[in-house]
Amino acid sequence: MKHAAKIGALFAAMTVGFAGAAVADESANVIRNGTIGYVLTDYHWALYQTKDGKAECPQGFNDGPREQFKILFPADDGKKRTLLETQLARESQIWHPDLKPEIFTFKEAQGKTGLGMNLDGKVGPNDFTSPDGSEKGIDNQLYRVIGCVANYRGPDGTLYHFNNKFMQQHEYARVLIELTGVDSLVNDNDVTLTTYRGRDGLLTDATGNSFMPGGTQRADHKWGKEFISRFKGKIVDGVLTVQAAEYHQPTTWAFEDVTDQWFKDPRFQLKINQDRAEGMLAGYVDIENFYLQMARAVSTHHQSYGQQSSPSIYRALHKLADAYPDKDGHNTAISFAADVKFVQTFIEHPAVETAAKEADTRPARH
């Protein structure tokens, strides 16, 4: 019996050793020549939400196109109106919005609690504090705009669901990040993050609902040259931080519209390991760019699903914009934060000479 016990203990020790070696080998295989890649699987605007929404939206959620239409053109007032004066007039407001005062009260997200990052290094009267109180001065004015619009709230909001779903399904918006110069995924004070657009579908489990690390993504060095950008960053205690001047991201909004989004002063803050990278992207987004994408992607019919009025949102974007003033002093960009999730993938590139040439000759932003 004693011999059997010793043999069993030895076998167990060998098994643990083999398992540890397997993990070590797996990690070594994932990080090749100091390089590891990740592909985006989840993307949502970062909104602080309580269970019933009363803390951040004490007046309730905003009215949408149908509710506003009934207020503007009541059916029981005895007035006769033409199609041009009603439906077409409101549709024109979506595509040609203005800043004239509305008769509606837009309900901004309230309170001092929010998600995001302190982008300007200051603590201002309109800034937020993280839910755990660890970070103050959070800049996320986009949250004030869309935080009480039902379409954007999770998990039931139409845009919350479909923006992410179409991003997962369509290769146009396949966002890749590749870390090079990696000595450690725990602490490394000098790494380079390069962004690409991928050309392949996501690797899923048998259910098709969860995404797995591994697989291969071909980086698009030809048609996706404009999405190739390189940033310097560092890893501290397993958290990657990257800050840059500008980031161009391919984007798929709801209902299959494909667009591009330009972020100014973008920052990645991701907790990373050999399988996944999760955290936040924050910065400033151009308000006209944001609005045009929203209008192109979501028809009035679909906006009505979640009480999303484009003309009202346009006015709120301009009111709450907090960066990049134009020559007249009007801010043209608004602070934002997005929750992001990536899984590890092996990124395949064309020949080195071709890739370098194409990256160097990518078109400048117009």
C-alpha cells in the first residue's frame, strides 16, 4: 500500500509538472518573437446604468420619433396637414439638423458617477467619478447625451445589441491590435501597438455565441491601409496602456451600414493575458462624424424602437461637446468611453517588404 501511495504521488506530481509545462509551452507559442495579436469581439459605449435607471435618469428616458411626432402634430386638433408638412419635414430634420430650440425637453444623464477616463488631467464640475471612487475627473460627455436614450442602453437596447452583432458578423469592421516588442504580459515598459483591419471571421465555440482565442486573421494591408496605425505603450501589472494623437477605426453600425470613425487623443487601457484583452477605449469623437454615422445606419423606423430622436441628439451633442473648438470657439468633439473585449489571434501579414511599403504609402486623412 505504501508503494502504491508513493507511485500515486509521483504520478500526480508528474501530471502537474506536465500540465505546467504545457501551459508554459502554450504561452511561448502564443507570443512569437515578442509579438501577440488580438481581435475585437465586443464594443459598447460605456454607460453607467443602475438597475431601474432612476439614479442616472430620474425624469425617465427620452421620447423618440413617434412620441415627438404626436406632440408636434396632434391628430385631434382639427388641423389638416400635408405629408410635406409632417413626415417629410421631420425626416428633413434628421438629414439637415439645426440648433434652433425644440419644444421638447431633452433628458441628459444625471449624477456624478460615470465610466471612462480622465482625459484632460483635471477634475471639473461636469466630470464623473468611477463607481468605486478610484478615479475622479472622468470625461465622458457622450454618456450625458445617450445615457437616457433607451436604444443605447444594455442589454435590451436595439443599438446596444445590433451594433455589436453586426460588428461581429461583418469583416469590414474586423479590428485587430498587434503588440510587438513584448518581453512580458505582466510588466513591460516599452511595447508597440499596431492597429489593422482584419479579413476573416471570428473563431467561435460550438454554440456560435462565444469567441475563442486562437485562429488566424489576415491583416488587410491593401484596402485597409488607412487603418494601420502604430502607438507606443507599456504594460504595468498586466494592464496595457496606450495613448496616441489619433485613431481611425472601421465601424459597422446597426443594420449593415459600414462607416469609419475618427478618434482624437485615443487611449487604450486593457487588462491582458495570453488569451484575452479587456478594458476600455476612450478619447474624443467628432460630433458631426458621430451624428452622420448614426443617421446613415439607423432609419427613423428603427430609431423608434428605442426612443432615439436624431434631431434632439444633434442639439445635445453640440451643447455638451467639450473639446477641439473651431475658430469661433464652438467645440467640435465630445469625450467618450467604450467597453471593449478582444481575444487572442495569430495575425498573418503579406510579405514583409510589401507590408512595409504599403504601410508607408497609406493615404493621409482628408
